[in-house]
Amino acid sequence: MERKTQIDRFGATALTLFALHLAFNQVVVKVTSGGFEPVFGAGVRSLGAMLVLMAWMSWRGVGIALPRPALAAGIISGLLFTFEFMCLFTALDLSTVSRTSIIFYSMPVWLALAAHVLLPGERLSGLRVVGLALAMAGVVLAVLDRSSGQVSLLGDILALCAAISWAGIALCVRVTPLSEVPAEQQLIWQLIVSAPLLFLAAPLVGGFMRDVQAIHIAGMMFQIFAVGSFGFLIWFWLMKMYPASSVASFSFLSPVFSVILGWLILGETIGAQIWLALGLVAVGIFLINRR
């Protein structure tokens, strides 16, 4: 697979569609939490995605065992994955999709800053710094908005913790021997580690079931197949093909899509401050990816 030094037309199209896909998933997680407690739901998703991915790997002849040099990194990425989705699912339960998504997708800021230090080929230029600053200002505006529906300080903090954990996973994939193994092996270890830990944590932070109905089961199936297994495989593949911070910067499109979908599907209230926040994020994306 040829490594790209910048985002091309195919990469831009794929990353935009993937951002829309992830935005819709935020709505699905919010709806699904009506039937499953958040942490338990995250565990069910990890277990289901693990079984689907194992079947896929068996069909393709890809082994599950990691090479010894990559084993520690695989476990660390699994622990980060566990914490990320424990925080994200709980944040979506406590707050609106629009607020949580804008904060969660601040991940590129943390990743770009870390990549500037740890990855010599991904140094920050002046315009990219301005872009990151504008995008982060948009995130801050969203956090300060207290008029757009469901508001939770704990939800905001958990969404930020999830964002930082996601950035940690991306770095782990790039700077450790984990970068040398197939994407399927990277993901399966995150699922293997996270599934039992999420199930163990579930009774401590809410329990298991709420009022499970058909729509909640359908939402869980979407998360397992379209996101938890094959969705993340696509993201890992894009991470290996394109510069990490440029791939991550496109995730700023997801809160834009999330706000729109939250309004269209869930009827969430969106104030002027949220729209201004999204405008800053959009300008930030342009500057981050400007040649």
C-alpha cells in the first residue's frame, strides 16, 4: 500500500463520507441508550464486533495473535479503547448529540499537537496552527453554550476524555510496532481487551438494561456491523495511508453532520452559538488541510 504525503481527492471523499457515517452513529448511540445502559451497551457492541471481526479474519486467513514486539501496544490501545467508549457512551446519555460530538471531535487538536512532537513528518505550519486554534475556539464556544437543550458538565468532561483517548489510540498505531500489523489485528485486540472490561464496569456505573425495544436492538446491530467492526477497519486503513493529523482533521466534519442530524432526527434545539462554533470548525478544517 502506497503511503501518501497529503490528502488526495479519493482520500477527501472517503474521509467526508466516513465523517457522515460516524455522525449518524452518534445519533444511533443516543437512541440505543434508551434500551441499554451506556457502558453495558458499549460492552455489547465490543463483543458483537469482536465476533464479526473474528469471522472476517478467519475467512481472510488473518491470525489473531500479535507479534511479540506489538503485544504491549495492542493491550495499551485496548485499554484506551475501553476508556474512550465508556466515556463517550455515558456522555451521549447525559448530553445532546451536538454538544458531545463537537467536544469529542476535538481529537484532531490533541493528535496534531502530539504528532508535531512525536512524528517528524507531521510538523505544524503557521496556517495549520491558526486552523487548529479556530477549530478549538469552536469547541470552546460549544462548551460554553448553556441554552441548547440537554446540558451536562460531567457529559462535557467525559466527551473530552474520550477525545484524548482516541488521539492516544491513533498515536499508538503510528509510533509503536502496532503500525506494522494488519488493521484487523489492531482492532481485534482493542475489542478483545474492551469487551470484558466494559462488562465488568457496567454494574458499577448504571447496570445493564433499560426498556429494550426493537429500535434499540436495530441500533445495536448497526453499531456492531457498520461501526464497531468494519467501520473502524476503514478508519485504520485510512490512518495507514494518509498523514495522521490530516486524517484526523476531517473528523471535524462529524460534529457538523452530528448537529444537523441531531436536529433533523432527534429534534434537538440548536442555538446561534452552536452554529458559530461549527463555522469556526469548518474554517479550521480548511486551514489545517490547505496545501
